[in-house]
Amino acid sequence: MTDETCQWQGWRQATERALYGPGGFYLRPEGPAGHFRTSVHASPLFAAAVARLLGEVADELGTTEVDLVDVGAGRGELLTGVLAATEGAGFTVRAYAVERAPRPSGLDPRIVWTDRPPPGTRGLLFANEWLDNVPVDVAEADAEGTVRYVEVRADGAERLGAPVSGPDAEWLARWWPLREPGARAEIGRPRDEAWAAAVASLAAGRAVAVDYAHVRASRPPFGSLTGFRAGREVPPVPDGSCDLTAHVALDACEAAVRPGAGGGRGDTGAGAMGGGGTELASQREVLRRLGVSGERPPLALASTDPAAYVRRLSTAGEAAELTARGGLGDFLWLTRRIPAEPGGDGLDRRIPTKG
């Protein structure tokens, strides 16, 4: 084994190197689409729904020029689809792709490529399957019940390290208490800070995070860290050969931009409304509101217009995949509305320091 393979690190540091370091998984030319399907890749209906959502935001802001910031943009697939879907929609889209990988060749020149959300935008900040790839540490309760950091080598071997302390221990106590030996959790504090910083960049409009997620009432007892490679789930090995992902504690992210919100909101569930214009709802519910329906076309259409029947049947199948229970439809959408009035929501817009 090499010195690097033998080195023990916390999962946050190991994931950062494996995903975003030299030769990292997310910096490869094929991009995420080469290894797994997101809603964006599953159907153009998803981009069309985001385009309709962007139109709602433009109407709310009373503008014909609206910003769309795609955080974790992959290779620009969503922005490309939304720009196509908004042609002739009556408003102009200023598109920003926020991504750590280099700009792909041949991308629509209207798309601005950047490594961080631009400040002061007015419109829609959209983060689809971004937070699950923000690296986090993993904690586990040992045989005596002491909660310790999990350390990992590049070959995937693990051991228990030092006791969790400080802000990480406070986060676990508030959002994901570990009470039984062997119980594990992903410490979501870096994701809370990343989401708060992203929301803080938006001057007015809506910020939306869409992800594999859970809330306090339904945390997985042994965490959710896993890997993906070439369309298959694989053991999480931080050597750059696979995606490393873990479900997001979106209720904690929600509280990070709602001053005064406490862990007492642990019963937050899909569909619940928080303070300051915040909503947590399933993808199935949100997409149906945006006109994505899995209803099959009437059978009579097969006789009168067979081609139209086949087209609508295909669309219904794609819609069904995007809204399916046990699949993409179970994703959670966290939406934060930012009023157009300066300071109207009382949100502290200073970018928090990551620790």
C-alpha cells in the first residue's frame, strides 16, 4: 500500500480529496452523468418544470429579466434545458452555472461559468443534488456510548478516532443524537453553512435545494453514506473512483437560515411550512404543482391520433419516473423565499465562515 492509502483521515477530508482534489471524481471529463441519473438527466420535463418555476419567480419580482443560478451545475445540462424551455416566454434569463469542474466545451455562451454563487442575484437559486456532495464527517457511538469521529483510509478501511467535540458535538445533540452503540450519523454542519451562504447570495427571489434527504423524525440509524460508479451503488471508497454521497438533513439546513429556529422543530416533515416563507415538500408534490403529471393519455386517442398517443404515453412515463414513490419522487425540495424589499426577511446576509 502507498503512504496515501495508509493515511487515516476524517471522512470530510477524505471526501474532499476524492471528489474535488487532483483527478477527483467530479473533475473528470464525463461528469456526473457518466455515473448516475439525476432528475435532470431522466427527462426534459424536469427542466421545463424549473422553467415554469422561474417564470413564477419573475412574476413575483415584477421583472422581465431574471437570474437563474444552478449550484452544482454538472456540465450545464439543467441550464441548457431551461434556456430552451424559456424561449419566447416573455422574460430574459441570466444563467449562472456554479461548479468546481472546468467549463465544458460547446456550452451555450449565455451561461456564465463560476465556482461560487454570484452575490446580489434576483431570481431563482436552484441546487439539485448539490448538498449531498458537500463533504461531511461521519460519527459513530462506540461500545461505551462515546460518540467518535470515523476515520477512513483511501482503500475504504475504517476505524474510530477521537471523541466528537465542539460545534460538531453540538450539531449532533441538536439534530442527530446517537444513543446506541454502533449508531452512526453524518455531521451536517458544513452543509448547513454551505446552504446558508448560498441563500445569502440571493438578493430577492427563491432559493431551492433538491436532494436525497431526511428530517429528525426519520434519520437513518446507521447513516446513509454510500458510493456510485457507472450507474451502480458501490461501497464508499475515497480513492476518487466513485461518487461519495450521503442524504441531507434538510431540516437542519432550513434552520441555518431561520434565526431563532431550534431543534424543537424536529417533527418537521415533508409539506411543513417554516417561518420566513420556507417550505419542505416532496418532489412528487412540487412537480405536480408545476404541471408534471404521470397520467396516461385516454385510450381513445390511440385510435384517432396514434402518433400523439405514443408521444403523450412517453411523456407520462417520464413524469411517472420523476414523481415515483420509492424513487425520484421522494426527493425533498427545501424552498426559501426572499422578499424583494431590502432586509424584509430579517436574514443575516453575512457569509458564514466554514469551520
